[in-house]
Amino acid sequence: MKEQNQFDWVNFYKEFATKLLDFKDKRDELIEKVKKIYKITGINMPTLEKDNNLVDIDPFTIFGLFNKKLTDSNRIKILTAIAQLFDINTKVPKSFDSLPVLNPQNATFYYFIGDRGEDDINDLWNFYISALAYAKSHTEENLKTLSYYFDLVINKKGNGNSKITMGLYWICPDVFLNLDSRNEWYIYESGKIPKSIVKELPVIERKISAEKYFKIIKVLEKYLLEEKSTVKDFKELSFDAWVYSEKVNKEKMAAKNNKYLETETLDRDIHTNRYWLYAPGEGSYMWEEFYKSGIMAIGWGEIGNLLDFDSKEAIKEKMKEIYDENLSYRNSAHATWQFANEMKIGDVIFVKKGMHEIIGRGVVISDYEYDKDREDTFKNIRQVDWTHKGKWQHPGQAAMKTLTDVTPYTDYVEKLELLFENESEEDIEEIEKKYPPYTKENFLEDVYISEAEYDKLVNIIRFKKNIVLQGAPGVGKTFAAKRLAFSMMGIKDIDRVMMVQFHQSYSYEDFIMGFRPASDGFELKRGSFYNFCKKAEIDGDNDYFFIIDEINRGNLSKIFGELFMLIENDKRGIPLQLLYSDEKFYIPNNVYIIGMMNTADRSLAMLDYALRRRFAFYELRPGFSTDGFRKYQKDLNNEKFNNLINCVKKLNEEILNDESLGKGFLIGHSYFCNLKSTTIEDKVLNGIIEYELIPLLNEYWFDEPRKVEEWTNNLRRTIK
């Protein structure tokens, strides 16, 4: 348990529950107080009735106003207003961990006028009153009355186990058990409750009867009093269910990530915002409901919680089992997998209708949720802050699929964003992202250079602002570049790092700006470096790093153009007229350029002196003798690997002393990284020798076949 009081909401909720009893016959006054809550807080009032013409309300829905997916700051604002309006003496709570909450799209306990029965809200009031009466006195008569209303309200349209038992738990958590999906899993499936106890419990039904609900309570109450139980009441059970399910979900997600990303990557723990094109139902018929509810949802709810599937193939098989075994469900499985596992908080959603119309835009603000109580198929849900609603001409023709990741299509995304650029008088602020730290110590763990060399490298970049990391194949130039940037920033902020790769066709138009074909002729397009500098310009307090892979493969004079002068460290901030635009452009002082160059590629021309003068050059060498690589080698504890490394060191001495080669052709340590002691086998080492090292030697000594044969045999002998 946490040291802070994670249950400080209980007493406030109990006092408020009692206060509400006075309003059973004063509904008009209660409705006015509800409206005042939102006037006081400045929060938009949720839709509580058709056209929000509120004529009646029940006490559970009142509790739902602050027990649905909200930010804690808004929840506290609402509770503070309630304390003021209802004369609550208990201190307003600040901690809400593990508190069960409603989905915003299903946050009323009644249906709207025209869809609900005449007595539905009165029945909810009687249910509420009977629950508090039973909580106060556990008589048979009180239980009989409560059970009657329990069965009555749970079977009303829109209600189910989660919502009804959640409402009971809010008003008296010492007496009533919350049976939302998390607690249900914890009790029946997690293994935290002994099997002998679970066997005594009745099977959960979609709309459980009062008889079975109170039997579950009775059995669990008895167990919780036993010494072997680590939790002692329903509050602690719910809290432990929350903590344990979060842990299990993280482990499941990590396992899924490991399945598809077997080697560690630098950006593994960082999420880059993605852009999605989305259709809310066939013909977008669910758009109005989803917009008002602040959600997006996709169908296929019958197959269950999508997080229970460990692959797209498993989803496909389930779809075939439930729907039609003759269909492939390839696209549907892909969409549902992405919706549950790949979409993240902060992603941008563009809502489409048909192939030619955009009708909305929003930002994802929640993780995936499965709402088993929804009565339609749209049980797979994410909450969304819808920033725009209207009608816009789609730039081109939209994909026909329900959900499409359009992030890779940068021009297309830019056109979509431009549709909304002038729709709001105020700038739309992005959700603030939190990035993991990355320090000098992290860099030295990942990159095999010494601390003294690292300090020297950082000092060079700070002074010169432009540097080229050069070296032989496999010394880790690309691996080190982004890590170097992160270590200098102290954080893995991927929004402040950009990488491009130069090649023979790369041009000024790609790098800075130029005219590109468009539907109605040509349009001026800004290039990668121009956009990056503009981004850095408005964030002058933070460093930005532009990384250029294979910097010597491009025609540098053609690519940099007039920027040759502006990249110099003493020319930063000095504006210069651009070739294609009536604009004076400068490179901000907080932009650093890191280039990478392979010194062993004979097909590349030397860098011209004009560019050399503006860059510092730092040579990365094979790291076999560094403390980091030695530790890595020791941890592998493999004799054949050690033999291979010793052979490569001797081979490097031969290459270094060869007049036609030299230090720029040494074999780097990267060929031998990312191996694990549990998976390193002869065939792995053989693959490195046969398909990476020997082809390299054939290239180096193409005119000395005897030397190639000699070292080929030497390498092969190391693993025999």
C-alpha cells in the first residue's frame, strides 16, 4: 500500500451520499445545484439529457459527474464546488488511485427522455435509499428491499454489473463490492484469491442477480477476515486489484514489444506522436454520439478485450470463430491490434466520412479500454479530446478502412493539419510529453568510448556546433550519434532530434525549400532542415540536434547552398535571403549538426575544404579495448567469442599496417554487439564471419587473394 492515504475520498463520499438523501423530493433544486457546479468550475457541463434540457436526475448519476474519466484537477474542482453548494464539512480529497470510474460515454444511470421508462429515475432513487439503509442496518427486511431494487435497476437498458456495483461502492465501500472488469479479473482469474474460495463463488453473468451478488460479498467478506488474506476489506481489495492489474498489463505490453522488437533500441521507451485516419462506424453514423461523449470506438466487441490477444493472428482466429471462417479478417485484425496496442496518448485523429470528406479532428487522451457493458458492438474505446467538428474537403481520396496510420505520409498529414490551421483563434497546445532521462552515464554504458573521449567530444560540439563522426565500418557512428544528442540534452526528447540521410539525389529543395509538383501546378515546399530550424527557433532555451547520415554521399554544395556560411558557429542568428523565398532565414544558435562519414568507402569523394572548415572531425575507433566492451565480453562468457575477438584485433593490426588501407578501414565492434549469453551459438558467430567479415575482406584485399584466404581461415578456426 502507498504511504499516503489512498482512501481519503471515502469520508467525503459518505457525507455527500447522506446529504443527497434530502433531495429525493427536491429534484428541481438539485438540478439547479448541478448547473451551478459547472458555472463555478468553468468546466463544460456533460450531456445529461436530450439537448441537455435536464428535467430529472438520480443520485448515482450525480456521483458519476466526478467518478468518470477526468483529470484529477477537474475532479477536485467539481468536488470543491460540491462541498460549497452542499455544505460538506469533510476535507476535499486529493487522491483517487484505484477509484473505479465510468466511461464518459455511458455516465448516466438512465436513458434520455423517449428511451427510458416513466419510473426509471424514481427506481434509482429507491435503490439508492435502500442501499444506504442496508449499509446502516443489515436486517433481512433491508436486504430484501435492496435486492428488489438491485434486480430492477441492473436490468434497465444501459446498466450492467460494472455501473451498478460501482455506484454502490462509491456510496459505501465498506459494505458493497465493486464488480467492474478489473475487480472481476482479480477475484476470478488473477490467482490472488485462492482457488478454494473462487470455487464457492457463483459464475458472473452479464447482469448479475442480487442473490448472486450478495453471495459473492458474503464469501469474500469471510475470506478477507482470515489471517492468510493480505487485504482486509473491499477498499484494499480494489486497490490491490488496481496495482496488480497495472503491473500485469505492463508486463504483457513489454512481452508484446519484445516479440516484435527482439533487440534493444534507443527509442524503445519513447513514443512519437502518430496520425490516424478514422471512420466512426459505417458512413460515420456514430460520429455525433462519439463527439458528444469524447471518445472514439471501433467494433468487433464480440471477440472480447483486445489486450487478451498476443498477436494479430490470434485476433484473426477469434474473428473467424465468431463471424465467418471463410473470410481472412487481415485488415480487421490489423486495425484492432493497432487500436489497442499501437495507438498512444497524444496521437492525432482525423475523422473521415466516406472518401472525400473530413468531419473532425482530435487528440487521444486515454489508453485502450474495453467496455463490456455497451449494448452495441463498439466496445473498444479510447477517450479523445475532439478539437474540431465540421466539414472539410478531403485532400485527395481517403482510404476505405476504418483505421489507417497515415504518419509515414508526411505531405498528406501536413495537408490534413492545414485544414484546421485557421479554425481556432487560439493555438492548440499539444499534450505535454514526458521523456525518460538520458545522461552521460547512460551514454558510456551504451557506447564503447572512454569518459575522457566523451568529455572531449562534447566540448568540441559545444564550441564548433557542427561535427562529423568519421570512422571505419562498424565503429558505431549511427548508434552513437543520437545517443550523443540525448546525453547532451539530458533527456530522450525525440522531438528535438532529427535524422536524414544524404545521397546522390538529395538536393537543396529537399533540405531547405523548393518548388514541387502539385495538383494545380507547382507549390513551394519547405525542406527538412528549414522546418527543423523553425522549430528550434521558437524553443531557444533547449538544444536541437540535426543528424546527417552518410554526409559525404551527397553533393554538399548543391544541398547546403547559401547555408554554407550560416552553419558556422559565429554566423548563427545572422539572417540571409533565401533563394526561393522572399524571406530572410537564419540558423538558430541552439541547433547542432552531427554528420556521419564512412572512411572506408573508396567510391566517395573527399569533402571539399569549404565544408571541412565549418565542421570539426572526430574519429570513432573500434572499442574492443574499452571498459564497456570488456564488461560485455565478460558477461557473455563464451570462449569461441573471445577467440574471435582476439583474432579480429590481430586482423585490425594487419589492416592498420597496410599502406593501401590504414586506420580508416579497421573492423569495428558493432559487428559483435547485441549478442546474449543465452542465445550466442556457433551458427550466430559463423554468420558474422561468413556473411559480414569475409565479404569485407574480399573488398579490402580484392587484389590480394592469398591474404584474404589466410585471414578467412584464421577467422573460421576461432569457432571450431
